[in-house]
Amino acid sequence: MKTILISALAAMTLGACASQTGLGNTVSGGAYGELSPDWEKASKAEAKAQNLIDKGEARIEKGEKKIKDARKMTRDGEDLVDKGQADIKKGEKDLADAKAKREAVEADYKSRTDAIDG
């Protein structure tokens, strides 16, 4: 009788230890080591959650890259706008200089033709 009581007590102690360490929920088949359905569900759920986390992190990285690229394009675009505005100002100055030069040539030509006709 003592042996049975001690064996039962040992079994309860081992079972309590196994359940506190998480082993009690993982092994249901004794020596066969089969996984319990609860553990399989938890394992699948954990894998699914990790997959979603990985996808989310990948989307975040992709979004950050798009933002970085957009900022670079914005800076490049602003540089192009600045260069374009500088070209416009230079073109306007060149046009004004050319018009002034043409007027000077026309005035010189007119004064020469007037001197010859005159």
C-alpha cells in the first residue's frame, strides 16, 4: 500500500513539474511523444503570427524605401527646378542683351545710310 501511495505521489509530482515547465501540455502519447492537438494549434497559430509579423516588417521596410526614394526625387526635382530657373534668368538676360545689340546695329546702320543719303 505504501508503494502504491509513493508511486502515485511521484507521478503527481512529476506531472506537476511537467505542466509547470510546459511539458505537460506538449506530450500526450507518453513514450510515443505525440503532440497534443492544443500544442499543434498553438504551434500553427504562432507560425501564422510570425509570418504576419514578417510580412508587416517587409511592408514597413518597403514603405520606408519608397519614402526615401520620394524624398530623393523631391530633392533632385528641386535641384532641376533651380537649374531651370537659373537657365531662364540667363536666357532672359541673353535675350535682352541681343535685343539691345540689334537696336544698336540698326541705329548704326540707319545713321550710316542717312549720312550717305544726306
